[in-house]
Amino acid sequence: MSATTAAAGAPAMGGARAKEQAKGGIAPAIEALKGKIDSTVAAQLEACIHCGQCAEACHFYLTSGDPRLTPRHKLVPLETVYRRHMAPFSGLARMFALAPADLTRADLEAWAELLYDSCTLCGRCTVVCPMGIDIASLVRLSRAALVAADLVPESMQAAADRAVAQGSPLITEEVMRRVCAAQEKETGIRVPIDKQGAEYMVALSAMEYLNFYEVIGALARIFKAAGIDWTIASKGFEATNIGYQMGSDAIARTLVSRIVDAAHDLGVKYVVSPECGHAYTALNWEGPNMVGRPFDFEVVHILELLDRLVREGRIRLAPDETRRVTYHDPCQISRRGGVIEEPRHLLRALGANFVEMKRHGVANICCGGGGGVSAVTRAEERRIAAFACKKAQIDELGGIEGLVTACANCRNVLEEAIDAWDMELPVLGLTELVAEHLVDEAPAEEAGAPAGAA
Amino acid sequence: METPFWLWLIEGPFWLIAATIFVLGVGWRLVSLLALGRRRDLSVPRGSAAGGALRAILLHFIPHGGFFSSTTFHVLTGYLFHLALFALLLFAAPHVTFLEKNVLGFAWPAMPRWAFIVTAELAFAGLILLWARRISDPVQRQITDGGDHAQLWLTFAVMLTGCLALEEASLALRGLHMVMVELWLIYFPFSRLMHAFTWALSRGAMGATFGRRGVMP
Amino acid sequence: MDKHRRWLPSLAALGISARAGLAAMALLLASPLVGPSLGPGAWLGKALGPGGAAWAQVAAPGNRLGTAPPPARLWRDIRRGRAGAPSGTAIGTGVLVQSEGQRWRELHNRRVRPYGGWALLGSLGAVALFFALRGRVRLDGPRTGRRMARFTQAERVVHWYVAGLFVLLAVSGLTLMFGRGLLLPVMGKSAYGALASAMLQGHNLFGPLFIAGILVMAALFLKDNLPQKGDLLWIAKGGPWMRSHAPSWKYNIAEKAWYWLAVVAGLVLSASGLVMEFPWVFRDISWIQLANLSHGIAALAIMAVALGHIYLGTIGVEGALEGMTTGSVEEAWAFQHHEMWARETAAGSAGARGGTEAESEGARPGAARAGHAAAE
């Protein structure tokens, strides 16, 4: 009904629209956004009173002072479509020429920079929003319009194409096998691939296979110590989901289905979500909705699993870490994923001199490269500049000897930024840290050992 | 004193029309908004959606996450204006009388005149400060549209005409205030003034999502 | 329809016009606690010179009730302000007629009101003339695209808060001051009565908010409005005409004068306004009369100059308004109008010390020279 009214109410748009249709058309983008608007989106768009407090939470705004980077402003295309086509009384508004002008391709071209380069979907703005608007989710939904209009940044589109074609945005199955074999050699512990009937299936992020492959050896050691039967699936070895980040439902579904199918085929009980922020959201919280059915396995985050193993005494940690460390919360794992206390339990169990940044947990500040921003080459300068917020937090603490995190993307982005800002600060993966402090004796003998964990 | 015809018109039929548009408009807007529906979330919850919704609704009344230092102005002026406005709306003597006579049929204690004046001062201070920031903060200027100004000025007009009629001696001023109130009521369902209702939906929806995840941003 | 006809006279019967327009006159019925010679009434008397006693010679008024007029001697005593023993009064004691009120009225109606009115019109005329002769002061060169922070968010909010209240108070105040002469004949008594009542309520309501604003504003803007070395150079270079690029600090001497006028007049307005808003605190009616006169004078002065301020801040000077709406100004504007401040700011933000580095001079050749000389 709204489509016919739109056509009738927009005779003046005819010329412009015809031109746009020839250029690839805005209609698919508008339809994509319309398809995203449900009662939650509508309520949140309606509730916004344009107070601008969200800017105070955004590392891109804070480090640039550019009001265009106000989180709320990033939602204009979505809001335009909502108010013109979907909102109650929108037909009336169009009739009296009170509805906003329809979305144009020029709008989308202008907003590509705001939606892809300038939002890490970190969701910090929700914390400050008096209306509790989940702006990050709305930004992600808005990206669907840019997908439909073919305005995805080149580097991101290329990564997505590789992910679809070869199973991972950065590596191939062969590389994965080689890396696993190397870690097997390194640790002397088997890294099982495609083991039918294993209890746990581990999917890792491309960045881990490529850059932080020691985590594979670390997992092998931990799982051996805990007596866990695990495997990596050749059909679902990649945990990241660039389709989810770029806003393409089709690609997101394709990628998550690989894990779901592999887990189903191998008959595992658990799928372990790795040290990767959005992989956890995409698999655990959005995965079932993407494939349209509940999973026949349980998703467990690696931090949850490690914490559980320590608490249950299945692994023992030597509390002999002496460095003064702080923990960088990966946004999708803590603020948007709910895994906040587990890494802190682990750090304390390691005996580390662990100090909290002033804003941590739910209020943490993003590394600057989440939400696919690290896959947008042209955003590099902006992402490095945004690190100033994180740097201020770290500097405030003083004397930090290690920045622990639990997301390979955060880790990579932080390392690059630390380098660019001429700082000296090692970035440590928590899983590897846990493995380093593993007490290799059989755990059953002394169940009460990890008292420090509580 | 007998009510003149024009005042009868304003306080009678026009009031009824405005109130009807307000009630039906708000109702229709909320119903059609909710009718857009929300797909069932198939993920395995870690916590309660309903509990999360309630928590978010309450939690977002006050600044959290350490943001108060950077949003002090917004929080203080926002509360200043809204609390004073609600106090005026509900406890100004003429309002109590009007609601008793025209809407509810029962009354409650109204505030004394001095309290009314102090409250009105606070409400105006809040509204003017909110306006001053809206026109002078680059961030707010970026995201402000005509609707923001329209509702601000309309609300100001309602408050102003109300206070101009403070002496309660002129039927013309009383009528002017009523006309502004009626315009405000008619504009309400079509505007962002709807935030008076949608705030709970917005916070609740967010809270439900994250309540399931066992976290509350 | 019957209803419709009946309300008109009833509205007039409310006597609002008398209450609002003559609010101050009504207070004359109240008497001072102390004699007029101790209060500002003495000043009022002197201001008009001798002759006050002549009023006491007028004949006793007639009597509507048709009874005999009061004896001439009694009337004379009353007229001279002698206190009696009334059965009950809200304010003051038994003085029935305070003759200084006549003097206040004379000053208010014959001096403050007409001169103030002409001052306002004159200010409007001056602004128009300036616009006609000088035109809009445009930016000399192209915009650089670089911004210079000029007003903080707090300064902007306080400015617009005070400005908004100033306009509301000015409109309501002018209506009260000139309405009886200008609007009443046009609108008629009942309509003007309602308007005046409304304006009085509004004026009294917004007054206290303005007081809070002007105090904060005075404190917030004080630092850069203190006299600085080089202030006079701006005048010497023909500042107001702004053709010779007269250099100045953050505020030129005219802007500083505006600050001080606004603060002083604002404080006078605040104090006198409070006296009139809470008359029972100052039981001597002559305090209220003095407050009323100084309120009018200060208000008209501040309004007359405000017209110039508003003109220069909006259409008069290209690029000026941005400072107050966004907090920052175009760098070219800063160097054109406030060169010494701009140089200082640029040097500060470049992290340079001393403010005379070749870097800032090199970046803006020419513009820097005059300011540098002025700063020495």
C-alpha cells in the first residue's frame, strides 16, 4: 500500500528517479532499508530527541570534533526511509509534502563514509543515550542500503568476496592446515582437524591463523590439560563474518551456515567462539536468526570456557604473572556480548597485577577498528587517530606493562596504533596468557588449587 | 461571570476535538508502530528479556558508564525542564480545576501561587537553556530539524500564554492559553513530542535485546 | 449570540487596565514607613527642583458620594504627606498622598519615556545609516577553511540564554512603557488591559531568570573584557569603520564598552527590578519610584546599544555570527577583526612560545605585522 502511495505522491521525483534507475537505482536500497525496519527500529527512531549526547561516546567524534560523525547523524538514510515510507501517518505526511524527500544515490554516496569508515559498531553511544537507542545496530542495518546500492568500500567488498570464495577473508583451507600442522610440531600436541564426534569444535578468526597462530598451540595445550576432545572443521574453520559487518544478509548467512553445517556434520556438542568480537555476536546472538532455526549445538565463548575450566579445576594456572597489566574489553564480547567478568577472573587467577581502565566493561572505549572498519583501507588514518581515546585511558593508569585483550582484531588494530603513536606496549592475547601459566600436572589431584580464581 | 461564546467554543468543542485527535493520534501511532512487529529471537538467552527491558527503562533515567561529567548540561537542563513542566501540568491550580471539570471529575491539592511561580521560572530556565544549546552546539545543529524547533517553540508558547494568564483575570488570555494547548495536543501525535511515550518502548526494546545477552549497556 | 455580546462590557468591567497600567500608581496609596526626607524621595524632589509644594495648593477634590468636601486644611496636610491613623493598610503607614509620586511621574512621563523613545529610534537610525554608508563588512580575502575557537559552549549557552530573555523582557517592557501611548488608542481599553496584564506577568516572570543569566555572563566574559595594552590603537586606526584593519584583542574597545554597559545596566536593571517585584521589602514608596526610573533609563540605554550589537553580530559583519552559533570563527575573520587575539591564539595552538614566531607570520604575511607592532 505504501509503495503505491509513494509512486502517486512523487510525480516531481519522476525525472530524478528515472535517472537514478539508469545508474543502478536507488529503489533496491530503499527496499533494503524498509525490510530492516521493525517495531524496535521504529521505536528507537521515534524516541530520538536529537540531544547529541551520543557524540560524547564516539571515539571518532571525540578525536575529530567533526559534528558529522555524531552517531545519530549516521542514521539519516534509515530515518529518511522510515519517515517517508514506513512511519505512522507517513502517507498523510507525503500528501501534505511534510515527509522528507526520498533517499537519493547522492545521499548514500555521502553516507558511505559515515556508515563504513566512521562507525565501529561498538555501541558505546547506547550507554550515554537517554533513550537507550542501540545506534550501532541501526548503523549496521543501514549498511544494507549501501550493499544494495553497491557502495561497499572496495577493500571490504574484496574481503567479503574472498571469504565467500575461499572460506576466509585472509587465508585458504590449505593455509589453515599448514598453520595447524606447524603448531602441532611446535607444541608436540595434536591439532585435530575434522574429528568426527568431537565434543568441541573450535572456529578461529582469520587474523589468528595469519598473525596470532600461537593461539592454536595454546588451545591445544589447554584442551589437553583439561582433557577436552576438540577439533577444527575444514568446512567451517573461519569464525569471522564479514557479511555480518558489511550488512549483507546473504553473505552473512552463507558464512555462518558453514560453521553451523560443519558442526552439524561433525556432530559436536559445542562450538567455541574464539577471541574475536563480532564473531561471537554473529554466531551466538545473530547466527540462529540468520539461518532461521535454533542451533543443534551450544555456542560457548572461549573466555567463558576457560573461566569454567579454571573454576571447575579442570586446568590449573600458576599465579606467577608479575606484570602490571590492564584489560581492553572487546566491545562485541563485553558491552554487546555479556562476557565481562570471565576475563577478569582469569587475569586474577594468573596472579597478574591487574588494574582497570577508568572506563571498562560496559563503558569501554573501542580499539578503533571494530565493525569492519579495520577492513576499510581508506579509514586507516581515522582509525589510528581514534586510538587517542584508548591511549589516554592507558596513559592515565601509568606504568602499564601489558595490554591484555581477547579479540584478534582488537589486538591487531591496537598493535598498529601503538606502533603509529610511537608507544612501547605489548598487546597480549588472554588465551595465550592462560596457556603460558598452565600447570601441566594432572588437574584432578588438587581440585582446590585455583582458589585465586574466585 | 458567564462564559462568552468564543471561550465556550475554545473550551468546549475545540477542546474535545483537540483531545480526541491527541488520544486517537497517539494511540494509532503507538499501535501501528508496534504492529511493525519484531521477529522472534532464536538465540539461546543468557538472561531475561523482560528483566532487561525493565532494567534499561530504569537504568537510562540516570547517566551511567561515567558519562555524567561530559553530559552534565544535558542531564541537568533536561530534568530541570521536564520535572518543572510536569509539576506545572499536574499541580497548577487552574489545571487541577480544569482537569476536574473537563476530564477526570476529581481534584487533588494544587500548589500555592508562590510555588507555581518558582516552578514556572525553573521550567522556563530549563527550556531556554535547552534552546540555547540547540542553536549553539555544532553537534546539535547537525542533527536538529524543523520539528525540533517547532515543538520547542510550541511548548514555549503554551507555557508562556499560561503564565501570561497568571492573573486569571482575563478571559482572552485564558482563551489564548487554551488555543495554544489545543494546537500542542493536535501537533503532538505527528511530531517528536511522541518521545513522551516512545522513550519507554525504545529503552525497553534495547533492554530486551541485551537482557537476553546478560549485559546492560 | 447573546452570550457573545454580553462579555465585552464585562471584560471592561474587570478593570484590568487600571491594575496593570497603573500598577505603580496604585502603590502611591500606600505610605512610606519613614518620612520621604530619609528615603530616595529627597533625591526625587531635588531632581525636579522646587515647586513641589505648589501641588499642595490645589483645591481639594470633589466627592462622588455627594457629601461635603474635606476641609481645606485637612486636604493640605494630606497633600503634604502627613501621616494619619488609618484603620488598616497593607503597606506602610497612614500617609494618604505621597507628593513625590507626582515628581516621579513627571520624570518618568516627561523625561525618561520620550527621551528613551527617541534614543531607541535614534539608535535604529544610526544602525541604518551605518549600513547605508558602510554596508556589510565583508571578509577581505577568501575563506581559509581553518577555524579558530572563539566562544566555549558555556559562553554560547549563557549568551543565548541571556539574549533570549533580553528579547522577551524588552518586548514586554517596551509594551508596558510605551503601550499606553501607542497601543491603547489603537487597541482599545479592554484589549490593551489584557495585553498589559500579560506583559506585566511575563516581565515579572522572566526578570529573575535574566538576573541569574547576567551574573553568570558577567563572570564568564570578564577576563577578556578587562582593559589591555593596545585597546586604544583600535580607535586610533579608525576602528568603527573597519577599513584600516584596526587590530584588537579578543574584544575591541567598543565591544568591551558594550560588555561593561551590559553588566552595569544589567545590574541596575536587576536591582531595581527586584525592588519593584518585591515592593513590600522596601516599604518606602520612594525607593520604588527611584527603582522605576533607573530601571527605565538602564533598560533604554541597554536596548539602544543592543540594536547595534545585534546588527553587527548578524548581518553587519560577515562571519561574526558563526562564533556564537558554532563556537569557532573563520581564521581570516579572526585576523581581519581581532588580529592580536588571532595571533595569540594561533601561536598558542601551534605550541609556539612568545607569539612572534616566524611561522605564524610567515603563514599570514602582512596581516601579522600591524598586530605585532600594536602588541609592543
